[in-house]
Amino acid sequence: MNKCVLVEKPYDILDNIIFNTDGSVEATVNNEFLFELEGGPIGCSEFGRHIAVLGEYVIASYLGFKSQNYCLAVSADLKRVHSSIVRSNQFHLFGRLFEKTKRGAKVYGEMMDEHGEVLFLGEVEYQIITPLAFEKIFAKHQIESYGKKDLNPYKYRRGLKNYSISGDIVKAEYGIVEAADCEGHFQKYPALPAAIVGGLYGNLCMPLFLHYYPGFSKVIGKGIKIRAKRLAFPGEHLEFKAVITDRIGLDTIRLSAAAFVGNEIVADAEFELKGVNEDVLITTNQGIVSELHSGKN
């Protein structure tokens, strides 16, 4: 079964995978990463990472585990259900196929915290490519072997550098993509995952948010619509740019962003960021909860 899914550890860290008779798939995943400025327990892009991987298992199940295929996430529409922070070391994932397209599939997914509350939901669209076609298209990017990092690149993640803010525009650089940044995605053809690019939009724009709204201690992503245009391969120089497109009330902004290799767009996105302040932790019958407020009171 795992041989039909071509993403591997350390990118794929799903555990306890269950294939239900109705075609849906469930799994658990440990809470591995959160940006310093981000209100947890997990970021919207990390939900995107894990639900996109789960979707590959959904597609493999739908195809009867008969063949290997590259399932490239080409778009995602992800939403955070609520703004409260529940401390959660582990999450439960649910996914099901809801549409088979001409060249791919669409998967619906949910993430629940360890107390059973739905935190995120979303849809991911995939392009399904056979290994023969994939290897022909990306032959020049094949790397037989490369040095791995001492630390997990997804748990200890590279950030952006050379920030510049001008009005409502922010720019920054990722720099040269390294094969070790992409470990597990994919073997012999390492490419920076779209979900990691999505996470870097938060890394790009949270400082911009706090530049204009310094009264908040944390920022959460309320949702993101991201479209992948191409893969970013080792040796390519990746840059980011975002602009505020709307201000909503006193605690939320809407942004448009893109990542580039030269003049080519790797991925573009629209998303919302909300400022929050972390109150004293309180205990509820579902565990320890940190209530967030907008800072207006």
C-alpha cells in the first residue's frame, strides 16, 4: 500500500492509517511544527501538508492500490474553523474523494484536535501523473543521491531572509532550494512541497501584519486558497512577494502573495491573517484551552 504513495518520511509522518469500506481514509499525525509568531496549535499550511498527504492515500485506495502514481497537489482551499487554541500534541485526520477529474481528483479533508474538535477543513485538487510521464517531464531535475540534513527539515524549517516592507508590500527571499530541504518529496526528484511554500507565506506576512498592528501577540491564518503553478527544484532561487489587498475591521487583513523562480510563478495565493492575544490558560472539560481575543476590549 505505501509503495503506491510516492511521498515518504520525513515529509509523510502520518500514522495509524485506516482505510474505511466507504473509501474514506483516517490517520493520526503528531504536532511537529509551528512558526514563532503563529497562534497554534498548528498552522493552516501544516494542515494543508498533512491533508494533502492523506489525500494521496485516498487516491491510492480509490485506484485499488494497483499502481504507483505521482499525485501533485495543484490547488487547495483551506479554512480554520475557530480561533481558540487547544493544546494538542496529536491530530486526527479524515479524508474522502469527492470528485474524479479528467486528469486527477479532488479530496475533502478535516483535521480534529486530540479532544475531538474540528479545527480545519478543506479541499485539495491533484494532478495524477504516471511515473513514466513524470520522469520524462522532469528528467533534468533527477538527483540520484544527496546529503541529508542532521535535523528534520520540516521540524527545523528554513525561514525567509532579506525582508523589505514598503507600504502594504512585503518581499523576502528563500534563497537557493537545496535537495535536503525537500527530503521525502520525491525520491530522486526532490522538489519543495507546495504546502511548505504556503507556510512560507505566513512566515512572510506575519511580520507585515505586526508591523501595522503591533498590539497583538500572535497571528493566525484564517484560511488560504493556493494554486501551484510549477515545482521548485534544487538549485533554483526562490523569492516571495505579498501585498495587503483589504483590511477587515481592526484585527484582520486579506493578502495576495506569490512565490517566484525568476519570472515564473511557483505558486500564488489569497489568504487572511487575524491578530490575536493569548489570555491566561483556562481548563475546560475538553482540556487546557487558551482563549484568543481580538484586543478590542
